[in-house]
Amino acid sequence: MTEYDPKDMEFRFLGNTGLRVSCLSYGGWLTVSEDSEKVTKECFEIAWSRGVNFFDTAEIYSNGECETVFGNVLKSLGWKRSDYVISTKLYFGFGEKSPNGRGLSRKHLMEGLDQSLKRLQLDYVDVIFAHRPDREGVPMEEVVRAFTQMINDGKALYWGTSEWSAFEIEHAHHIATKFGLIAPIAEQPQYSAFHRNRFEAEYKPLYDLYKYGTTIWSPLAGGVLTGKYNDGFAPGTRLGDQSSPVVQRIRKQWETPEGQAKIAKVRELTKIADRVGCTTAQLMLAFLLKNKNVSTILTGSSRAEQVVENLDALKVYRKLTDADVDEIEAILDNKPDYAALY
Amino acid sequence: MTEYDPKDMEFRFLGNTGLRVSCLSYGGWLTVSEDSEKVTKECFEIAWSRGVNFFDTAEIYSNGECETVFGNVLKSLGWKRSDYVISTKLYFGFGEKSPNGRGLSRKHLMEGLDQSLKRLQLDYVDVIFAHRPDREGVPMEEVVRAFTQMINDGKALYWGTSEWSAFEIEHAHHIATKFGLIAPIAEQPQYSAFHRNRFEAEYKPLYDLYKYGTTIWSPLAGGVLTGKYNDGFAPGTRLGDQSSPVVQRIRKQWETPEGQAKIAKVRELTKIADRVGCTTAQLMLAFLLKNKNVSTILTGSSRAEQVVENLDALKVYRKLTDADVDEIEAILDNKPDYAALY
Amino acid sequence: MTEYDPKDMEFRFLGNTGLRVSCLSYGGWLTVSEDSEKVTKECFEIAWSRGVNFFDTAEIYSNGECETVFGNVLKSLGWKRSDYVISTKLYFGFGEKSPNGRGLSRKHLMEGLDQSLKRLQLDYVDVIFAHRPDREGVPMEEVVRAFTQMINDGKALYWGTSEWSAFEIEHAHHIATKFGLIAPIAEQPQYSAFHRNRFEAEYKPLYDLYKYGTTIWSPLAGGVLTGKYNDGFAPGTRLGDQSSPVVQRIRKQWETPEGQAKIAKVRELTKIADRVGCTTAQLMLAFLLKNKNVSTILTGSSRAEQVVENLDALKVYRKLTDADVDEIEAILDNKPDYAALY
Amino acid sequence: MTEYDPKDMEFRFLGNTGLRVSCLSYGGWLTVSEDSEKVTKECFEIAWSRGVNFFDTAEIYSNGECETVFGNVLKSLGWKRSDYVISTKLYFGFGEKSPNGRGLSRKHLMEGLDQSLKRLQLDYVDVIFAHRPDREGVPMEEVVRAFTQMINDGKALYWGTSEWSAFEIEHAHHIATKFGLIAPIAEQPQYSAFHRNRFEAEYKPLYDLYKYGTTIWSPLAGGVLTGKYNDGFAPGTRLGDQSSPVVQRIRKQWETPEGQAKIAKVRELTKIADRVGCTTAQLMLAFLLKNKNVSTILTGSSRAEQVVENLDALKVYRKLTDADVDEIEAILDNKPDYAALY
């Protein structure tokens, strides 16, 4: 067991709480393979050695397998429980047919968390997220009551939202106020240089009102912001896969004029990265870290080297100047405007 | 273990919650006999195979035996807990003389639920009902506090009422508001084509204010709406039993002019059923399902064939036209009027 | 100006308040004629001289004229404001076509009270009643907020309900609790020996929960309980009027077997009255006064002698024994049962 | 003075209140000219004679002049106050430079309403709207407290919002809940066949949660939906004005390919109108009236004939079939989708 040493990691409060998370963290959403426990353990160890203290998963990831792997890895690593922060997310169930096997009903939430904790071999998670809003008719009171009870039961310390609209998050706060319940403290949103409106504009009042926290997913726009598609969709890369219909559909979006215009921007960003002396991915992570409303960026990888590369974005973030940021903004030319949103 | 498959079942939210129940469900109120486990298991399996996910019982049914049978059957079937929804009801105890052995005192409620859970071999029920209002002096605050605690203790996910007046249900909501407690979400009322006033008129504001759910019992008016007494009370039928004083009292009510007028209506309903191509019972269940304030109808039987007959009412419901419903209403000629109620 | 002297009047608190009202009081619902100011003034003076301190009217009575008459009479009598208690009732407007000219919207309530106060030439009424529930879609929150504001504005001291169901009164209390508003304190219900269910059974929990007050109207069942129709509907009596279709419709109800059975009971009651040495009307008012949930009975008359007769019921009430009451109950044979109600 | 007669007008509750407004109403936003009192009086009289009972203005309209005209016209017409419903809107002040002369500060709201009431010569308006959200830093608590006080002071019966985001409206409800204040009951939004997203998608949860009311402005997209620009921007029409830079900017938007595509749709709508036997404007108003979340449509005109034309849309609305609506939807091809919004 390696004793935890934060080294030169930067920690940020996860929203308006006292919980400190490393600004770069590890998300386990990737597919689980045969040697996934071994690989995950390597990734955890590297991240840990660089000061990462926050690890995120979800019940749906590989239908519970990701949580099981996390549980086994954490057990074998033997880290002190207070040294790390772990979150999981409930909503999707395992995609089964049972009508109560998914969603945000009290039934799925209470049953789902108990199942997740078993797989994780933990008494509690630090943060439990609602992986999506439930728009099929579940009243918000039921949702907020269930998460409050999880916290009161000691099965979670905080609760958060994922991919909820600002309206829905505000409504959850309203209901918490109304019934004296516990409000969510953070959102897990998609956010990248190419996906900014919701994070920067729609959520703006949430930062002002509640200091709402954020745990970012897809910070590199599915890989496009790494620059690896600057010269086309080469075989061997994810979007270069000619066999998967899903991948082909995504690739087609990048092949439209709008998609190509974005990739042209990535080529410009790569030039800045070259000048700064980092990878394009690192530049893009550093750019997001400059936003103080980012609590932490979830970076996920099943390769140790990539974990290292991602974590080194911290150094880039520290040396990135305001002029660099302005130059990136000029290339992106997509800064959201709250006033324009409504 | 059969994996749950909802097939073409229709699910409805149980009131203003995220809990989905099959619109036809299984109620275990019948008497328990020697082979009741075997019979109940058969009924459960047939219902399950048709998409039923909701099963209801009560502490009083055969003085706890019904819960015990349910518990054994559920254990032997090995269904996944999240796939089914189970409720029980507290109030009557076992008819014992002990002054605290029944009613809605905190003492009976807390003790009663623990006993029910033991018999059911479960950690929690999905819904716990107050089987009757307690009008002997138990303050509503005590009742609502006890049910709230059951939910907070994880022994139930929701609570409901059974045979409460609309006033009492509203008073429970008032007390929940006043003390920040959890309000009931559904009522288990008697409701049939011959017993409509309370369900359709008295409860009307509850649907408007709270989207209050309902789990219907006695949907066939004790069998009269099956048409089996259309030609008199034949020996071998329940009401044909000449030995039981209770049965004789009930039969006498059907032999009054008012009772006979109702049976004349059933004969007309049977004609419609013949035309539609279903049994009178199926027609009557389908007629109730047309009411959107019905969350689920509890159908109870100890014979597998009858379970099948009841569940096939779903098909009848789906083909019943507005004109059919109008014709049924014209025969019944008893549509309740909220304005006339008060 | 006559100084007020309560003499031997009995005062009762109007529900759970500190407001004391004479148990017999004066209601001005009768039609207004040319000399109505003169007649009303006579009635007021007689009532006053016997200790009556409570006077009730409504905006709808003769489309505002009744309030105007009350206002003029009160002004000319010059009574001290603190000596008398006055109430009016809002709901019906003047029957005009304007969609906001009636009902319990904030608009009609606020505008209606201001108009009533002008007609009454008063700064405030003691009690303002909602003359009916508004079941056309006005939310209870709006109703309770408006009455609360009237009280906060000093335009009324208390508010009450009239012909509301127990459910609606409980819902008003719920809303008052929920929003920290002022709940109603009394109901103005129809109540007589022939109209008991609502008052004695449906409202029962309101007395237990809130010590809800009552100001009774139609205590003599439209005159039938005076015994004046014991021998038929003679010309010159109200129900003897052959010209009015409305009267004829009411008379027909008394001519049914059920109606005749009631009149047969009145004949028996008249025998008791004879024995006790009072009129049948006085006996019936005395019988109602025996019910401690009656705060006051509104007796209305445009003839001075009748006012005297009604007020003398107080003496009958004081000498009526429990055995007399039992005898009356035996004749009536209609004591409501709360359990039977639901 | 003409007595008010609703005739065959359709009234709708303004949100979750008891206030009934005619579904077509009169908005006074147009510019005020020399004979504006005469013209406005004519328009009021015609509208009134057709059953319109709701009239809307704002402090900014002609810098207070519109309110002054409304006040004079109402005074000269002498209508009964309870027969009509009047609203005004605060936010913009008169465009003055004083930092406190506009916005939603308590200072501007309290001062602004008093000034508006003076101009209107009224003791109270029925509804007071916040003409815009104040995003410059005014806390919502201050805004909701100020509107609550207006209502408690008797200067307004209800308050509403105009052009607020669903988030802001939900936040106002949250604050009202938190501090026991009065929440807004209706929004005055732009809504037309070409401007649907906010009304139909963004606001959707507000209808579900609060039955939020709406008073529509710009129902004809600035005139384009009347069909008068189907053949170009002719001299003499509003958008044909070559002298105004503002008008030219608006016209240019309609001259883009997207703008022209919309006008092509209007040409198709005009064909339907011809077939139905009404003007394109009437068809478009009728189409909006089909949406049950529309409480009332503000139609504004300074020409009596146009008022008549607009109000005759009620007849078109009554005969418009579901098939007609489907056809209109097919042409518009812009039905908003809540799921796509977020």
C-alpha cells in the first residue's frame, strides 16, 4: 500500500462543500476487457502517485462490471478510505426490461445504490450522482427525498446530477428548500472546447447562486481535441474503425462542413500546443482547468502512458498565460453568451 | 428462476411516484388452505409470465399465513427484488384481544411491520398500507410519523391508505406538510361498477391535488359482476352456500328489489360481453381500466385458470371502444356526480 | 341609542376564537321590501333588547340591498361598534354576466369586500364568509391568501366558510398551515332536525381538530319545523303559494311519502312542544342549541313578533331536560352516524 | 356606459388563479399619436362589445403616454371596475439615464407602480408584470419581495413575468417558497407560429408544475404571419418603410434564405386560410388558441377594423379541425421538442 501524497496536485472544492478533489481525476467509463482489473489497477496506481484522489464510475458502465473492477482494485490497493473520493452514478440500471429497473424512482435509487455498494465493496460512496434527469413523470420530490435518505443513511456523503438542465437543478434546489431536504452539490456535465454552451452559459446562474460544482466528462470531444484526426480518420484510431455503424455515424458528423471547420480549428490549436511544448490534448485540458467553475476533469484511459499524459496537463495549465488563453479563444471563436441563450 | 419480461403489460405510475405497477396485479386476500403454497406459486408464476409485477397482501389475511405463504413462494421463485413490487397492509392485527395488537398506534405499526417483514422474509416492502383509518382516537400526527419512520428506516419505500375517507387522506397530507413528514401516495379502495361514489366522486379532488394512486380491490362486486348469479344463486357458488350466516346475509341484500335490479343490469352487461367476445368479468375489469385514476386492479384467485381469465381483461380493455363504454354507462346508469355528493 | 345589555343571553365562542356571539342571532336573508329599513330597524331593536349581538347578511341578498339596509339601520341606531358583531358573505356577486363578478377569485373577493363595506358603511366586518366553495378551478391557496389579506388589511377580524364540505374546510386549513396563512374559524351551514348529516357527522372531525364554529341557517327546515304545515299547505303560508313554480317544486318534495313521513314526525314534535309549553319552532331551536357545536343560530324574520318568539327559544332550551331530548331523538330517529357516513 | 356582456367570448383562467380573461384581448403597445385617445376609445369599445375583458399596457409604451391614454379612456367609458382586467408592466422606465430609473430594484418597482397607477387613475391593476428579468445583479429575493408587497398593499392582485427564462421563473418560485412570498402566476411571452421553442418547449415544465399562465405578444411575428409580405415588402407597409434603419435591419432578416423560406411557408398558410374562409392572420391566431397553455392572446391595433378582424379569429378557432391543425403543422415543420432542447 502506497501512502497517499498529494505532491503538487491542485485541489478544488467540489462545489459549495468542504470536499476537496484533485482537479484532474480518473473516470472509469471505458469498456471492461479480460485484463481490466490489471489495467485499471495500473491506472489507479499511476494516478494516485501523481496526486489524483477522485475516481468516478457508474452502475451502467459494463452493466456493473466497472464498479466490480473498481471494488476489487480498491480492495487490493488497500488505500486508506479517507484518502480517496469515489463516486458512482445511478439511472440506467443494466438496461433490463423490468419497468422499475432504471430511472430515478425511489425504488431504483434505493435498490440501485445498495447494489452498487456491494459491487464496490464499500459502505458508502462520497458522491452519488443521478446519471440523467428522469423526465418520464417521476416527481422531483421523490428524487430529492431518495438522495437525502441515502445521505442520512450514511451510504453517500453528497449527491449530484449529471446532464440535468439548469432548470432541473434549480427545481431540485427548490424542492430541497420546500421540504427541508438536501440539495445536490455538483453536476457531471459534458464539457470541452467544442461543447461549451450548457457549461458556460446555461449553468452560469448555478455557479452564482450555489457555487455548484462540476466533474467534467468528455473534455476532449471524443478524442477530436487530441489532434489525432487532424489529418483524417486513420485506421487504428477509434473514429477510423470502418466496421462499427455507431462509429461511422459519429465520423460522418465530423465530415460535414461544420465538422471539418472544427477540425481545422484543432489544427490551429495543435500549432499553439507545439509552441507551448505540449500535446493538443494537454492544451485542451489546461484550457478547461483555467475555468474556475471546473471542479475536476474526469480523464479516462486504459493505458498507463495516456494517464500520465493527461495528468501532465496540470503543468501546462500552470504555465498557460492569459495571452495563450486569448489566442485559443480567438481560434475557437465560440465563447457562449448567457444573454444570447435566452 | 424466470427472468422478468413485461411483454405487453401496461404499467402505470402508482400515484405521483416513479414506481411503475402492472395495471392488473395479484392480490392474495383469499383464504389459505393446505396446498396454498403450491397454488399460490402457480398463480404467481402465471401472473409473472403475463407481465404482472405487483403483489399485495395484508397482515390480517389468514392471520399472517398469507404473508408467510407469499414469503415462501417469493423465496422459492428467486425473482430479482427490483423486478417485483410488493405491498402489505397493517391495522387489524390477528383479531386478538390485546388492546395494542391492532390499529394505527405507533406501537402496532412499528411492531406490525417488523412481524410482516419476518413472515415475508424481506428487508422491505415497496408499499405499506394503513388497512383502515383509526377512528378510535389515534392522532394523525402519530400515524404519519410512524409511516414516515418506516420509510426512513428503509422498511418501506412508500405508504398508502385503505378505505380512508377523502377527508382523512387530506388530513394526512396536512399533517405531513405541517411536520415535514412523508404523505401517503395511494389508496386501496373498493371499486367496481356497483360501488363508484367514493372512487369517482369523493376522491376526485385527491387525483387533482395529489395525483393520488389507487390499487383497487373487489373489482367484481364480490363475484356478482362475473354474471355467475344472473340466473340465481346456484349451489356450489359462493353466494349459493346455504350454511354460512355471513353468506346468507350478503345474499339477502342481492335478493332485495335494489339487489335484483342490479343483477338485471348484469344480465344486460353479459350481453355486451357476449358481443365483444369476452366474459362479463373481463368486460367489467376492462371498464375499470378505462378510468385513468385506476393505478392497478388487484385480482385475486386461487385457481390458475381464473388468473389467466382476469389477465386477459387487458386485451378486452385495449379493444373496448368509447361507444362500448357509453353503452355500459347507459346500462349502469349510476355515474357519480361530485356536485351531488356535497 | 340604547346601551347594549346582554341580560340573560347565552354567549358562545365562535369556534376556536375569543369572539363571543349570542347563541341566537339575527340573519337578514329575507327579501327587501319598500319598508324594509323600518322593519329591519324594529327587528334589530328587539333582538338587541333581548341580548342578541350578532347580525349576518351577504352581498347576494337582494343584490346588495340587504347590506345597504343593514348599513343604514346600524347608522341610525348608533350602536357602539364594539357591542355588535356583524358578518357578511361573498361569492355570488349580483348574478351579473361578468366572468369575474362572482366566485372566490382574489379579484372578486377583494373587490367584493370593498363594495360590501361601502354598503354597510363600515370599516370592517367581524367575520367575512365565503358563501360557497368555488369548484370551478380557483386554487385554495388563492382563496386563503385573499381572506388572510382582508384580515391583515383590517377589513375583517375573522373569516369563515359556508356550505363547504369538511374536505374543503380541511384543505383550507392545510393550505393555511403550508403557507403560514390564516385558517377559517367557522362554517355557516344549513342545520335542522331534518338536515343533520353534514353538521353532526361530516363536520365531526372539524369540531375535534379545530373547535370549528358554526352559524346555523335554516334551523326550521324552511318553516316545516314550525308545525305550520302539520295540517297541509294552507293558502297564505309560504308553501301554500300556488303561483310560484319554485315554491311548488319545494312543496312537492314534502308531498312525497318521505316528505309526509317527516311532517308526521313534526306532528309528534308539536305534541311535545305543547307539553313543554312552547311553540314547535321554539322546541326545535332549543333542540339545536343543546348541541354544543352550535355557536349561534341565525333566525331571520321581518316580523317583530316572530323575532320575539324565536328568542324565547332560549328559555325553552334552558328548561329542556335530557329526557325531552331523548324523546325528540326517538321521534326523529335520524341521528347521524359518522361511521356510516364513510 | 355599456354594461358588460361576455356574449360568446371564451374565457380562460390566467394560470393557476381564479381570474378569468377573454382568450383574445387588447394590448396597447403601439405608438401614441395625436388622436390616440379617440382611436383607443374606439378600439376599447369594439373589443368590449365583443366580450374582451382584458387590456394590457406598460410603463415604457410611449414613455407613460399609453398608460395615460388608457386611464383617460377607462375613466370616460365608466366601466365597472370588476368587469375588466387590466395589467401593466415595469422594467424599462422611460429610457432615462438615472441608474435607478429602470430595472427590478425595489426602488424602481415601488416607485414605478405608483407612477403607473397615477397615470392609469386606478387604485390597483389586476396584474403587474416584470417586463424583463433583471440580469444586472438584482437578487431574486428583492424582486419577489417587492411584487409580494405590491399585492399585500392592494396595488395589484397578481404578478407575472415577461420574457423570463424558465430557469428564472422557477427561481422566482423557489424564492417565494423559501421566504413565504407570493410567486408569479403568468408570463407574457412572444409566441407565434415562427417563434415556438420557448413557449412550447422551454416553458413546458412550468405548465405541468404551476399551470403557469400566458399572455401572448407578437402572435403574428411582427405582421409577417398576416401574409402581407407574401409578395414582397411593398411601400406603405411597415417593413416596406425605406427610411427607418431599424425597419431595414428587420427586413434584411426576412430577405435571407431562412427568412424567405419562412415567407414561402406563409404563402402556403394563406392557401389554407383561403380554403377555411378567413384571413391568414385569423388562421394564425386560431392556431395559437388551439394551444391550451395560451391563456390569452394580446392583439393590438389602432384601427377599429383590424380589432374586429382579430376578434373574429375566435370563430375560426371554433371551426378549425384537427386535420386543419395537422396541415398547418406540416407546413410549419417546426414543432419544438422538449427533449431536443436540453
